[in-house]
Amino acid sequence: MNNHLNSGDGHSRKRMLWGIVLIVAGCLFLLDRMDIYEVSDIWRYWPIVISLAGLIEILSARSMRDVTRGTMNIVVGVWMYACIEGLWGLDFGNSWPILVIAFGANVFMTGVADRNKQS
């Protein structure tokens, strides 16, 4: 990994990104309470929060393990959203093998990252 990913500012970057997420969520809830915007319209998009957590993990990564963890969060969030919306004919019953494959790839890549770290 390059020095940018190994620098000590990953934790502060993660906190700033989560701060932005909380500010946006707070604004949406305030708009809902003021009857300006109906928040219930966006509840079906909640799996995107899981993917957003993965993106934040990747952007603030200090190691390859952080990148693989973030990637797994993104895959799970996209999978859940696709199942909820019925995209590509997917639902929770017919697409669970995707998670098995993703989890296997995550375990494999974590092993590769740990092996490279030891070298």
C-alpha cells in the first residue's frame, strides 16, 4: 500500500465522513418533522447505508484488510438493495449464494493481504 493509505489520518477521515452522513441524516429527519419532505419515501434505500459504510472503510483504509472489509460491506449493501427492489430477478431466496461467494472471496483476499503483510 502507498503511504497515503498508511498515514495516520485515516481515523480522522473516517470520523469526518461519518459526520457528514449524520448531518445529512439529521437534515432529512428535520425536514420530515417539518412536513417538508417525507422520509418514509427513502426507507427502501437503507441498504445503501451499508454500502456507504464500506465506501468510508475503503476511503479511510490503512491496510488491505480494511479495503477487503469495505468491499464486502459494499457487496452486501448492493445485494440487499437488489433483493428488496427485485433487480435482475433477485430476491433473498434465490440469491443467497452470492453472499457465500462474496464471503469466500473476502476470506481469500484477507488471507492474501495477511500473507503479503508478513513478507
